Amino acid sequence: MRLTLRYGSRTAEYDVHESARLTAKLRIHVEPGGIFTVEAPVGTPEDKIRAGVQKRARWILDHLDRFEDYRRHALARDYSSGETHFYLGRRYKLKIHTDSAAARSVRLVAGRLEVTGPTGDADDVRLALQRWYRQRARVYFSSRTAQLAADLPWVKATPPIKLLKMNRYWGSCSPGGALTLNPALIKAPAHCVEYVLLHELCHLAEHNHSPRFYALLDRHMPGWEQAKHELDAISEMLLVA
């Protein structure tokens, strides 16, 4: 069944799929490409589906806008002033300052990502940004992992974290309990980062993807499926070198 969401002057079509595994709530999945889908318990009346979607209209349209924003700005990089780079889900305009006497540095200033150095060479700027992302990732991941671990009864001590550039994965958990995280994850929205961290922390209790593993995720992050879906949708854009 295909329905249309109307909110102010905007409209968005969506497909509804009945799901036998649902008993009460609708599940709304925002998709890349300007569409979204709805899962509903079998036999849910159309007016109830429309009402449930209408309640989430602002949230749905905000997420559709966010995907469009990512697509528009996550182009192949040439590391020149004016292009967009992401940090914790926000986009920042790159501004390059050349100063023959200055050491290479990177900082966030008023919505800009400023890189200062003796030249504006693209390779130098790229390496400086990669170092900056790794530094930010190490600090943020360590702090947030410790905060999450403190609320998980099976974690007795915050696990060690290693950063590793990966082309397909955001993180992993070793049998010994160490976390390996992709530094590019620091470009993703904070709730997507939290999903990856919690996912790996749950592997400290369940080293598999069994029902028990997903029960832990459900208990400690009820909205993890939407965070995963959003991260999957933007992963290619965030991994652009």
C-alpha cells in the first residue's frame, strides 16, 4: 500500500508493509533517495497508519533533509577552501590559510574547519585533516565508551580502544575484549556513533549476533535500528577520502 504524507506545503510518498512480528507500534524507516517506508502490524487500519506517520512528520522530513544534505556536500575531495567536511554529523566549510611561518594546524571556528600551514598543498591539507580526525576520534570515543560502559553491568572496566582505518566496517570487538574503531566514524551523527560503541560493548557479553545480543541492544538503546539504518545510508559518503 502506498500513502502520502502531507505536512505544510511538503509531501512525501511512503510504502506500508505489514509485519507479523509487530504487535502494536509502527516502525518508520527513513530511506536514502527521498523516500521512507512504514512497517505496521497485520490488519492495522489505514487511518491509524496515517495518524501514526503524521505524528512523526517533522522527524521524518528532518531526516530526509539530512540525507539530501549529505548527498549534496559529500563529493570527492580536492581539499580546497569552500568544500564541506563532516564532524559528528554537522557539515563544516573548509577554510585554508597559508602562512609560511606557521606549523600545520586544524581547528573548528564558527562553523568552519580551518587549516593553517605554510602551503595550501592538497596532500598536506588532507594529511592534516586525517590526523585531526584521529585525534578527535580517540578523545571522543574513549570518553563516550567510558560513559556507556559505566551503565552496563557486564562491563567491569572500560575496554581498550584501537583506531584502524577500514573500508567496510565501523568497529569490531576482539575475543580478548578490545575495541577497534574506524576513525572516520567521528564524522557521523553522535547517535550513530553511540550505536556503534554500544554494539561493540554488547559483544563483550555476547560474542555473536544471537537473540540475546539484540535483546541487550534493545534494552540499552531502543532506537538503535534507526541509527544503524541512518549510518548505513551515509557510510559511503563519510568514507570519501
